[in-house]
Amino acid sequence: MQNITTKRLKNGMKLIHERRAGSTISAVSIRLKAGAVYGEKPGVAHFLEHLVLDGTKNYPTKNELENLVSECGGRGGGKTWYEDVWYWALVPSHTLDSALKYVFEATFQPLLREEDFIREQKVVFQEAKRHESQSSSLSYDKAQSLLFSGTPFARRVLGTPEEVMNVQHKDAIDFWTKRYLPHNAVLSVVADMDFESIVKLVEEIFFWDEEKNTSISPTLFQFSDIRSPSLSFIDDSQADQNRVLISYRAPTFFDETKPAVDMLATILGGGKTSRLFKAVRHEKGLSYDTSASVSSDSECGKFGISSGTTPELLPELFDIVCREVLRMCTEECTDGELEPARERSIFNYYVKNERAQERTESLSWFALHAEHPEEFLDIESRYAKVTKKDIQDAAKTIFASFPAVVVVKRTTDTISIDPDNLVYRG
């Protein structure tokens, strides 16, 4: 923790830095609250991520911009999600300035030319079409739309092919103008350099016109109650087995119960010693893979259970999943499950953040969504407090809500399962 420093710069942007002594790699990430949920038109946020990387004021072609990092052996890119968009670069340590220039130029100096827009629209359209050809992606989208119906979180991050073609050049420019602001951004740096030197370098590179130094009002999202469980099917003529995705609403990342929910997912379906894996695979041989996981943003969260088997075995697999879900609510986990779940949750965090690129992305997320990110970066302390009762209480809360169940199947398959059996009514 003592290696992490944060500061609000004079230009309004927040900087978070972690010093890694002896590292030969430097990583940079800039993150903005400019994800899919903030676009007035669905798909515009992801579209813009493509467009800003097509050329900037000082590096007017895509190749010139990419060469900033590739010529020294590094790489860079962008990513769009529901709440955020971020741009990153990974370079040898002595070329940190190139990484900073890359993300600065893409974020705050893009040309946003109409000819680039026309070309990228074709590219993004094909990306959206590819997404529609993947039943696993469509099942995720369907669960998301059912759980968060009536809000922008129900959208596809990419947008549908039709939505992509509905985006206009002006829409992308307007979105960039409104959301790509220094007060709406966090820059994270992981490098073997002291904080004062990082600040000096950043302030030399990151400049913009005064008119962009404006803040934006926070967006408040309202989620309506889900009044019944849902069961949806996605037909896939190429599917050799039925894939089932069971999703519940879950706490946000900053909810105090989130560590208990993580450990719940680990005990229920987090690896080869989990309850579901043992019951479904070891004991019955019904499925090759069965898992449970949590995906949480700052505004919402989702608890998911995923498995797959052949059509004739799906009812038995589903019954076992229902049984184990309800057992998490009615029985406390054992000591033999509690401590390994705690250690695995901590271990998973460190594995995810071991590489410099992923670490900068995590740090930028914490710093963008939390006023004091250091309070949430002490991961071991957060998990150390979780008890068996906390995990059982988390299970009761999540599984008492109504799930969205999505099944991928062939058109000729007949499926008979009841999602109501997944609801805890204790």
C-alpha cells in the first residue's frame, strides 16, 4: 500500500501511481466514465473507442499513433464496458513518455475525421455481426437485459448491428465532447519511478484547452424490482450440448457484503473443489465444466452460474444446481470451505493484478469510482472479516431474488426446467 500514491492534478484529472522497484516494464491506463450506459445512442461509446485510435493532432494516421508504442517493442489499445472506457499502453520502462503520449493523444487529441468514421462503421458493424453469431455472447446479453431491463445496463456494449449503423458522425463527436473531460478521467501509472517524477512528466504531456476543464453531473440509475423468474432460449443449430446461464442481481463492488459474495461464488462454483463441480462432474459426470462467478461494477452487480450438458441430462444437472443453491442458504459452509475460499479470493485478486497492464487498469477503476481508493486496495483486510454467517446471509439475499435463466439449445431440443426452483423462500 505504501507504494501507491494518488493526487488530483491542477487540470482536474486524478493520477494514481504504483511504484514497482526493479520492473523493466511501464504500464499506463487512462479511464473515463464514458462507457456504454452513458451514450444517448446505443453503441456510440464503443464506436468512439475505435475512432479515437485512428489518428490524432500530432500523430494523424493510425500507424503513426501505434508506432509511438510499437517501435519500442510495446503495445496499446482501448476497451469499452458498461460504465467505463479505457486506453492503455505497455512499454519498456525507459520509454514511459511514449506510453503517456499514446493515451493522451487518443483520449484528448483525436481528429475524429468523417472518412475514418465511415470506415470504422463497417468494421464495428462486422464486430457486432460476429458477436451475434456467438450463442455464448448472446446468452450473456440476454441475461443482462432481463436483470436490468429499462436501464442502459440492459444494452449490448457493442450495440446491435442495426444500432451501429444508426450512429452518426455527429453522435460520436458530441459524445467525445461531453464525456472525454479531464475531470471525468483517471490516469494510472505502474512504473519504477518516484511519484514526483511521474507528476512532472504527466503535467508536461497532458495539456488541453481551457474550455475542456468542465465537470459533469453524476448519472443516477434506477433499477426496478424483478417480479418473477424468467426462462429464455437461444436457438443454435450448431450446439452439441445445452448451455445454461443462471444470473441473479448482486451487490455492487463497493457494497460491504461484496467480499462475502466472492467467497460464496468460490464455495459454490469456484474451481475443482467447489460444491457444484464435485456434485455435477465428480459424482455424476454430467458436465465438463460448471462454475459460479461475480461481476460487479460501481452501480450494479451480477452473480452467474454456468454449465453445459447434453439435452437429456439437462434436467438432472439443473436439479443439482437448484439443490446446491438452496443449500447455500440453509446451511453454513464448513471451516474446511471457509478458509480455502478466503485464500482463493485473495489469490485471484493478486493473479489478476500481477501483470503491469492489468494492474494499471484495476488502479484506474478504483480511483475513478472511489474518492479514497486506498480504502479498497487492502484486499486481505476486506476478506479477513468474512464469516460463515456472512456468506450464508449473502446467499439468502441473492438467491431470494428472481433469476434470469438462459438456455442455449438446438431448435429440435425440448427443455423442461423450472426457474422458480432456484428461488430461496425461507
